[in-house]
Amino acid sequence: MVRVSNTLSEYLSGGAEDPLADLHAIVTELIAHWQARHPTLPQAEPREVLRHLLATHGLKQKDLAGIASPTVVSDILAGRRAISKKVAKALAARFQTDVSVFL
């Protein structure tokens, strides 16, 4: 869709009456919607990815109580504990991402 948007923008005349303007707006909106649902994850340690996901979703450590206790989440974020496979799978399901980002 990004390629489609870029190609369309090459052919836009800039006028509001351009017949491609509406199509370009729709494609741009689709891209924004997809990016909102699939945030780019940082290439970082698993705990930093978790910290990023918590921040981008507006969550606190206690919001992950169904996955791990707040103490465990705190220890993970502080680097005192690694993310277990069980917790990694639950986090991947919660944030709809690949489990490998947490391992």
C-alpha cells in the first residue's frame, strides 16, 4: 500500500478536483490504520520491547496481572529476571506479536 501511495502521489496534480486525490486519501488512511494496529517494535532487549508496548498501549504493570504478577513484571523491566517462555507466549498473545520479540 505504501508503494501504491507513493505512485499515486507522483501523479497527483495538487488540485482538490484531482480524481486521484480521493483514492490517495483512502490508501493513506488504510496505511495509518494498519500502522496503528501493527506498531513497529524496537530492535531491543525483550524487557525494552515490553516497556515500549506498555507505553504505546497506555498500560501499567498491574494491567498484566493475568499474565504475570506485578512483582514478576517489575523484575523483568528492571532486568532482574528474564522473560520465561510461558510469559513470553502470553505477552505475544496479549500484544498480538511474535513470541520471539520477548525471548
